[in-house]
Amino acid sequence: MKEGLRRPGVLVALVLVGAFVALLAYGIGATGVDDDIDVRLGRGETPAAPGFELPVLAPTGVPAELEPAFADGSLALGELRGTPVVLNFWASWCPPCRTEAPLLEETWRDNRDDVLFLGLNMQDLTGEAREFLDEVGNSYPHVRDDDDGVARDWGATGLPETFFITPDGRIVGHVIGAVDADQLEEGIAAATAGRVSGAEQGGERREIR
């Protein structure tokens, strides 16, 4: 009799454990961060940059040969093929984004003949984003992501984050947090040459809201 009572108890316990494991797995899958890009960079690979098409926030500073890509008020990343790209995720409410802005602008002005800087604004009000650009004096083009979809696809978890992309659309570098001058120089060189610089920690950052 005791053995018979014990077996249903074991079965119930196994069912409960299984349900807990399934729930945990679901939670991880639903809320976990996709770190595939950083993992592959760590293996020396160059993952394909996830595509996007986003509205243009500020079309200033677009090189003449790329003007057709911005002309209709939206930009698809694939339209930039043939040009190395520095893609910087930012928001106006992010203090480290403001801190790194002068360096990004200076480096863009020094390298604009060889690489395109592209800002990606997110989790922001359009008016406040444009006011921020006026205040910091950024003269390179920016696009706007209204639903954080690009951040999820790219595995971005905070602001700012910067990715370096080759002319054929491969990611070769990622800086998590405010980027410094050496990281920018190395990332641009890597994107231009098509070699991996890897994923590395930058300065301050703010978690995505």
C-alpha cells in the first residue's frame, strides 16, 4: 500500500519539475538577450548585419553617392553596400550618448571620405531627438527605430552601443557603452579592411528602458 501511494507522489513531483523547467525555458527564450553577434565575433567570425529599413531622422551629411538611398525619407541598410559603416545606437535621455557625441562628430569629419557614420535613435521622442542633434552638433545622418526591433535583432541591451560594418554588410566589431578614440580608430580600420576587431566593453552606458 505504501509503495502504491509513493508512485503517484513521484509522478506528480516529476510533472511539477517538468512544468517548472518548461516555464523557465520559455521565460529565458522570451526575455533573454540574443548575443549571437558577440559570440560569433569572439570566434573570429564576421556575422551578417541584420537588415532594417527605418525612417530617416536627420539626412544631413550624406555623401553625394549615397543620397538616393535617403531620398525617399527611409533607409534600408542594404542600400549602403559598398561603404564601411559605423552604426551608433543612441537616445537623447542617455548621458553617455551626449558624452561621446563630440568624439563621434570629430571622427566622422576626419574619416567621412572613407566611412559612413550612421546614428540610430531609439526609445525617444522625435522632437527631443532632433533637439539633441542640434545641441551636440552631429552632422552625419540618423535613422529612427520606433519599436526597438532593430536593437533586439542586433542584441543591443543598452545605450550607447556601436557596431562596425564592412562594405559587404558583415559585422566586424561591437563596442558596448560609450566608445573611445582608440576603439573608433580600430573599428573603422577593421570595417575598411574586412577583419575582425571583436566585441569589447566601452565606457558608461544606460540600460534600454
